[in-house]
Amino acid sequence: MPSSAPSPCRAIGCAAVVHRGGYCDKHTSARPKPKRKEGYTDRFTWTWRKVSRQVRLEEPFCRVCGRVSEQVDHIIPVTEGGDNDRENLQALCTSCHSKKTRRENSRRHDSSTATHKQ
């Protein structure tokens, strides 16, 4: 027994009826692929997840406030020449990571605005 009501295939002009997935077998490859965000890096690859997990195991508490670490942060941001070497990584709680990221983004925004004003 199908788990959902039948519906037409999502491919334009196709009259096939499907029960799940939105596309018939003929048009499964026509399904739009999810787009990567602009500026996507290897942050979320298998390697990064492995390194991130190792950092959090080595540093179970936030370097700033001492709460449980939930994020791995680049001490020197990649956008400013930092890398993924262990020496450039630190474990932070979500709150401290968010604050640090806001400061960095603000600093970056302020410096780009000053450059444009000259």
C-alpha cells in the first residue's frame, strides 16, 4: 500500500502518476540538484568533520567561558589567511563562537568600508 496519495510527475509535460518522490522513473534524473552556497569550502567534508570531532574530544570545554564546547573555530579565520592546521583551531561553545564571528565580520565590514571611502 502506498504511503502517500498519487500525484502527477513534477517533470513538465509528463502525465505519469507517482506515489512518492515527485518524479516518475523516467524523470528521476531531471530532479533539480541542491545548489551549494556561494563560497562553499571544504568545511563540511568528511575530513573537516573528523578534525572537528578530534578538536572537541581534545578540548571538551570552551576556551573562553568553560562551558561544553560545541563548535570548532579558526583562531585566524580562513578569510584572513588562516588554515585548518590543529594549531589554528579551538573549541568554543556556540555562544562564544557566535560572538567571535560577529566581531570578525564587523571588523571585516569596517575595514572594507574604510577602503571604499578613500
